[in-house]
Amino acid sequence: MNVKKQFMDGMFFQNPVTVQLLGMCSTMAITTTLFNGVGMGVSVLVILTLANIIISLLRKIIPNNIRIACFIVVIAGFVTIVDLCLQAFLPSLSASLGLFIPLIVVNCIILGRAESFAYKNGVVVSALDGIFQGLGYTVILVIMCVIREFLGNGTFGGGILNGGDGIRILPEGIPALGMILPVGGFITLAVLIAAMQYFLNKPKKGEKKTEEVAK
Amino acid sequence: MDWAQLFSVALGAILVNNFIVAQFLGICPFMGVSKKVETASGMGLAVIFVMGLASAICWPINQFILVPMGLTFMQTVTYILVIAALVQFIEMFLKKSMPSLYEALGVYLPLITTNCAVLGVVLQNTQNSYDFITSVVYGVTGGIGFLLVIVIFASIRERMEFSDCPKAFEGFPIALMAAGLVALAFLGFSGLKVFG
């Protein structure tokens, strides 16, 4: 039951992006193709889970006054590991995400979960929290990617399908390039958060609808 | 020294490649502390200061310690520690010697540690292998660009308080929409090229 609640919290009621409003920079910056979104989501999921595990293991040792500095060192360590792994095994992803991989260090989601969850809870729960919050983040990234790629480029699955070009749905010339540019990022996220607020503010009907979306 | 190049770096950091609306760095403080023009300008000034200093300190550390010892893979860890220490140090210094400025900045100073614009500017300095002066110029002008956008956005948001909007869009989403329009306006600068 508790696991299910944690899952629902991570996906909907406490979704890191649309409800807690954390980690906005990367959400808007890299969601231009599906490949980027999935890559970034999975990287954050891995780092968040590992950092949560280590911090909850060390939570009795870390002194309260310098906890933020300790969290940042742990997180920076994992970010470096993931950064080097991506450079070695997935150089194309590493090149297209660029600066935003090292910048996961200052992604508020990870520091926020360390501070508000892992520092106060046991190892297993913290690991699950990392996985579900990471999943919630990934889902939002994927939704944003699909919308922006479709409207801005007219394709689906860029970077993965059809040899990296994606499957073309709209013919060239029709898509609005603005959706790939920063403007599109702000507007897509605004609409997404508004939709989330709309569903969450209608308690009974809302729950059903969000579940349908999940299926 | 090449003044033309410095000028183009500065103009790029303020307008063309603005940290907030073109590169998506520092969105969290941008959305978080832009409800009033006063607090927004305080945050902007603090960011200029920290970005300039962080660029100035991280450059020698990278050049004289990390590169000769072959420790460049430690860059991210080192930089974030330097920034965290720097912010803490500035906070203590201001508290003792300039209490008025310290009170004006308030809680925004410690928040700068997790501002991705600061870490971003330092990492970009390294990636583009800027020399010392260019790094500092890029840091300071990047901060000025941040100040410019956050003040513009805060004044828009102050007006927006009194306007009607659909219920679902209340609060954060409508602010994001406004930010999108600011970004659209700044897109106009992207055609601006100085000295090639």
C-alpha cells in the first residue's frame, strides 16, 4: 500500500516538476527530441536513487549544520560518474545534452529529495522514493519532448527511431520552429502544469482521469 | 588584448545568449524571487557579484591545479565546492563589513549556491577555454543579463497580479507563459552579430 502511495505521489500528487516545481531548467532546456528526454530522465533517475541511498545510509553521521555541503559532495560524485559513463558509452547523448549533465549537480530535485526525504527516512524507502520521483520526472520530460518535437519539428522519436531522424508526421514547412526554441519550452510547461492543476483540483473525477492518462 | 572580441562576448552574454531566456540557466531563482521588482533586483545584483567572482577564482584553480595534475574529470565537484565556499565566505564578509547590503540580499545569498547559472558560467568558461579576462567579463556580463531579464519579468509579474486569467492557469503557469513571451522578445536579438 505504502509503495503504491509513494508511486502515485511521485507520478502525480507530488510530481517533482509539475507539483513541486523543481528542476525547471533541465525540463525546459533539453526537451527537444525524445532521445534527449529519455536520456536525461534516466540519468537523473539513476543519480537520484543512488544519492538517496547513500544519504539515507549516512543520515546519522552527517552533522546537521553542514548537511547541505555533504549532500552536494555526494551528488557531485554520482553526477561525475554518470557524466563519464555517458561520454564513454553514449557519446552522442553526451554531446546533445552537453552542459546539462554536469548541471544535474544543482538540479533542485535531487537536493530537495535529499533534504526532505532521504535525510529523514530509511534506506529502502529512500531508494523507492528516488526511483518513483525519477520516474515522475522522466514521464514529464517525455511528454514535453513528444509535444515539442511534434509541433516544432513535425517528427516523433527523434534521435532513436528511423536512424536518428525520427518518424515524420507533419510535412516540412508546417511545424512552428518556435516550439523547439526556448519560447516553446516555457509555453509547453505552462500548459502542462495548468492541465495538472486542473485535474488535481477536481478530487474525485481528477483521480480517475489521471489514472487513465497513466494507462 | 582584443577589445572587439571582449565586446562581442559581453553583448552575447547580455542579449543574444542570455542565461535565462536563451540558455535556460537559473530558472529556479528566476521564477522564485521575481514577485517584486525590489527583491528581483537584489537577487540580480548578488548574482552579478557571485558569477564574476566565481569565474575569477575557478579559472586559476582549473589552469594551475586541475590541468597540470590531470584531474580535469574532477571539475564539476571542484567547482561546486568552490562556489559553495565562496557564497558562504561572501555571506560572512558582508555580515561583518557591510551589514546594510547583507540585509538587502537576505536569504537570496545562500540560495545562489544552487543557481545553475553560476555553475553554468564556470563550466562554459572551461569548455570554451576562455582566458582569464574573458572569463571574468563573461561572468559579470552574464550576471548583468540575468539582472536585466529578472527585473523586466518582475515588473510584468507585478502588473499581472491584478489581471484575470483562467482558474487552472492561476499562479505559476501564467507566470511561465509571461516568461515565454519575454523569451520570444529576446529571440529578436538572435540575429544580432557583432564582428562576425
